[in-house]
Amino acid sequence: MIEHSAFVVAPWTLCETDLHLDILAQTESIFALSNGHIGVRGNLDEGEPHGLPGTYLNGVYELHPLPYAEISYGLPESGQTVVNVTNGKIIRLLVDDEPFDVRYGELHSHERILDLRAGTLRRTAEWTSPAHRRVRVTSTRLVSFTHRSILAILYEVEPLDGPATLVVQSELVTNEQLPAHTGDPRVAVALESVFESEANICRGKTSLLVHKTRQSGLRVATAMTHAIEGSDKLHTFGETSDDIARFVATEKLRPGQKLRLVKFVAYGWSLERTLPSMRDQVLAALVTASDTGWEGLVAEQRAYLDDFWARADVEVEGDTQLQQAVRFGLFSVLSAGARAETRAIPAKGLTGDGYSGHCFWDTEMYVLPVLTYTIPEAAADALRWRHSTLPIARRRAKDLGLAGAAFPWRTIHGEECSGYWPAGTAAFHINADIADAALRYVAATEDEAFERNTGLEILVETARLWRSLGHFDFQGNFRIDGVTGPDEYSAVSDNNVFTNLMAQRNMQGAAETCARHVDKARELGVTADEMASWRAAASRVFVPFDERLGVHPQAEGFTEHDQWDFEATRPDQYPLLLHFPYFDIYRKQVVKQADLVLAMGLCPTAFTPEQKRRNFDYYERITVRDSSLSACVQAILAAEAGHLRLAFDYAAEAALIDLEDRNHNARDGLHVASLAGAWLAFVFGFGGMRTHCSVLEFAPRLPEGLTRIAFSVTRRNRRLHVTFDAHEATYTLEDHQGSLRLAHHGEEFTLEDGKPVKRAIPPAPILEPPTQPFGRAPQRRSPG
């Protein structure tokens, strides 16, 4: 999509120079703004036309029944879906009684710019009405990172070719009509009129709506106020009803005069707080925002992002489009998690209703590593949300006949929402993924308070789950049977390698953490015998290996399955899950997304270098990447193996997944994990960063087509800057006094603050490139 002539490639902005209604839904996702608490899609200010209206509050959902052909014990009874809350973006304009609508009259120019450093979306349009009056409309929109509850819009109108009577209608609209459900399982469940009105108030330029979801019982309050400048002929009034609040300004202007409206919108929600409490909360947020003023909000937004980019930017020299894509990805990850603050980070962030707004395992495996090394406080908050759902996870484990806690495969509030148990309940690896994220955060930050008060309990309850889920066989091996790994094209398998190795790390980490906090562990009922049982199980975890092929089967017996007929599969039959029965897919050697390959990246010491090479080549031949989670992982392991050209192609696929709409579903929201994966591909892939031991390791290598890569990571309160070209890497500690122990291609050294260290980069091995399934090789990226 970004290669469309309407889009300009620039390092710090996304610029659309013309409006194309055929890709409106996709651009609404790309131009979405969020801070992790509020999310607004990039809909046009006037509300129509639209692809998918969308305003979301993190954690606001509605319940709906999950239908089953047959009732079975342990299946969740209801699902949760994100809902489109009150739309505060709408500002309608009438010019001499003609509504400004891009589908009518003549649109002379239309430009939208998402500024990644300013954190704003700016729109400029020149339009002649059917009555032949020409006007210029300019709007700038932001969702504040510093004022968690605030959306603000600057809206300006100027007549260009003669006097005009203008009417501006600023609105709050609840229970908007949404597009019909398509039947695609990746698309949200469509619910209509989910809100019932509780209150509406209008006082001058300020209005308030309070609603409650009919089933989940969540109360949502939305308020708006305005600052307006015009001529002495300006007239304003306000009105409200159950689902609409409207502020109207009428004005007569000549060319050279301008109507300027600043709209402040505040959002709040709660399951427990009363209507008066919610009312007062959002009105107070409005007062703070309006006192700060538009210019103040813009300045705070820029300062916040200046600090973020200083800590998180990845510089990609030699490919401007890829530079733009990587920064867009980082901005999207920040927008998904910065102010989530003990709420989930959904798979689509707050950019659309894809996957019904659910949070999956990709939050911990893809998004949290980026946050951990750039804005660690956001990673801690995401893990605190998981910790807050432990009572629900314990009940789920009990329902399944297991000890400890069973975290849900997909959820918003904490309950399991997957009605398809082979790919949901059986994917127990999410428990180890959450534990791994907690261990990673503590290792990176040395946050002892978090480890003691949050991480420990997560580790204990997940370790208990694994100990009860697995068993020792007659040979003394600890087996975990009947589970589903990351590859959702293989289900209910025995001894999935990824699951077993991550469970091993989980149990080892739990035992070690309990040993550091004996008193706290005792409060959780942990005994010396229980810790010994975790260690024993971890030491005997079974990892299958196919001696005949010299590779690790993804799960026990996987390499004995029949091969999928890739040459007989048409391009339009991907993704396979939409065109073939799972029964057929589960019996074949075909991989949806990296599974065994992901295990090699996360648990590198469990494999020899030769095993890694053979495994990577084997799974390249059968991985079809029907999941957006795969390309970045394949990029990391391809770079480690020395396949830099292939790694570059995969990294570009991860970074451009939404800007080029490569999965043909960007209309439903961004693929936040893949965008986070682009950062992983450059830092863990080309940078070769590894964190599995006390020494921070790097093995940088530059792919052909780039001239330099640079990035920063935060480790134990020290900011490390790494830059490298084809021949040399430079390591520099910034901002803090002290030192950091590093390794460069296996050579350890101590980095002192303010004293850059340069190291030569050894040449990559010359290897025969692996092959991919017929028709599924990544798109070849041309240098530059």
C-alpha cells in the first residue's frame, strides 16, 4: 500500500498525498493514534465515509455466548470482544448548508501526515462544495502520552474564494453502526448497540455521556469541551441526547478569516466506580487538558517522544523505506503499551477490532522484549496485568484438573475466550511465555521489588502447572504430552520442543527465584520438596531428536508425518486455515509459523551450532508463514546462521506487513507483534544480541543493501548504544556512570561509560541458501 503513488517515503513521517477510498480501511489502521489506554482509528474527521469506525478503551469489552455443536467439559461459556466506545473524533462541517463530504463536490487536494516525532496526525484538504464554494480544512489530532485520558483535535476552516456561512458540529456518538461480520475467524465478533445510556449532560461548550455495557456491566464516561476562535458573528450552542452530544458553532467568514476550534475529549471506564465518580473523573481530566491548552499538549507530546526515540530508535542506513517502516513499527509498539498500565496489550493494539481485541502469547514473546529494553516500566505494567489475573488463572487450572495457574490463550479480562480447545486450551506454552517475560524483565532491570511482589508468584504458579501437567516416563524422562506449540498447524502433540524447553526454563527460574526470596516463597506455600521437584523435572525434560534426519522434530513424531503437497497448493489457498480442514493440516508436515526455530532463538544453549543449521534448513522447507509472527523469527535465526540475504528479506516482510498490507487484513488493525518483531530482527538478528547469560552478547553483521545499523538498549539502568557497518562495530555507554560486561562475537570485554569500544566484524560464512515451500519464499528486497 505504501508503494501507492499517494504515499511518500520519508524517515520520520507517513505521508498520504491523495485520498483513495478503496484503501480507506487500511489507512485508518495506519493513521490510528493510541497511548495504550485510548485508541482512535484514523477515520476522517467528519465520520464518513469510513471503512471501520473505531474508538477503543483498553479493557472495555462486551460478553457474548460461544456456540458449540456439542457441549464439552472445560469449554468457556462466553467470549469477550472489544467494543467501539463513544466516538469523540467527529467534527462535521457545513459550508453554506452543504456538508463537507469528500464523495461530493470537488476534492482539489487531500494530505494526511503521521508525524512519528510529534505524535500527531495532520490532515489538510481543499474542497469545493456542490454549490461552488471553496474552503481549506486543516485538522491536527493527538492522543496524549502525558495525559492518559485525553484525545485532542485542532480543527481550522478557511473560505478561499468568497464569503461563506460555516457550521461546525463537534460530536460524541455512541452505538455507531459497524460493518457486518465477514466470517473470517481473525475478524472481530460484531455486536450492535452494546451500550445503554445512563446520563447525558450539556453545559455550554462542555458535554458528558455516560453509558454501560449491557452484559459485562462496564461503565464508560466520555466528556468533551472546546476552545473556539472566530469573528464577532460567531454563535455557539450545545445539546445532548442518550447517544449523542453535540457542540455547534455557526460563523460567517470572508477569505483570509479562519474559524479555529480546539476539541478536548476525556475518557474513563470502570466496572466498580459509580456514575458520579466516573462523571467527576472525566470532567477533571478535561479541566487539566484545557488548562494545559493545545500548544501545551503538543509540546508535552514532542518532549515525551524525544525521550523515547533517544532510548529506542533503530537507524537503518541504505534503505529509506525500511527505515520508515521500522520507526513506524516502534511508534506502534509504544502506542500499544506506553499507558496500558496494568491492562492487556492486544494483538492489534488499539488500532482495530481484529481478533476481537484479544491478548495472546505474542504480547510476552514479541512485544515485551522491545518494551523491556526501551521503556521497561511499560513491560512491568503488562506483567502486573497478568499477575492481577492469577485468581482467574488458578480457577481455570482447577477446572482442567491441574495445579497452579493456567493463563488463557486469548482474553481481554483474564478468562479463556477460545472456543477451539486444540489451538486454545492445549497451547499451554503461554504459561511459560509469561514466566519467561518476567525472568527477562528482572534480568534486564534488576528490579528486585517487581521480582518479589509480582514475578515470584507468576513463576511459582506456572511451575506448579508444568509439574502437574507433565510426568516422568519409565526411562525417567519428564514428558509433557498432548499440547499445542506455537505452530497452530500442529495440535495436541507429545513433547513439543518449544513447550518443553520453555517449561524447563520456567521451573528452573521458579526454583532459583524462590531461593532468593525464601520468606515470600513460604507465604505462597512453597516447600523445599516442591522446589526440588521442579529442579528434578527441569533436569529431565525430554527433547526428542530424529537421529535419521539429524534434526529435532517440532514435536515427537512430527518428522514421520506425511509431507504437505506444496506444489499442488494454489497461491489463493493461503492461509491454509481458510481453505483446508484442520484434520488434514494436523496430519502433515506443514508449519504455519516458527516453532522449533523460535525455540532455537529463545533457548540457544539447548542446541549445537550444527543442529541449529540443520534444523533451520529443514523447517525453512515446510514453513508457509500463514502467521504474521513468523518472518521476524526466521530473520533472527537466518542472520545467526549466516543467511544475511534471507534474513534481510524476512526483516523487511515483518516491518512492512501493514504498510504494504502483505496479509491483506490491515483493515482490521495493525499486526503489533510483527511490528515489534522488526525491532527484534534488527537488534537480535543483525545485531546478534543474546541475553541468556549474565554477559550481554552481540554478534553484529550487516546485510547487503544496508550501509549501517544503529540501535540503543537499556540494560540494568544503563543505556547502551550499538552501531555497526560491514566491517566494524562500536559500543558506547550513554547517560549513566558505570560499566557493562559485553561480548562481541564471543570475545568478552568491559565497557566503561563514555569510552567507546570498537571491534572488527568477522566475515559471515559462505553457505548454500535454504529453500522455502513452493511459492512461499519471502519477497526479494532490492538493495536501497
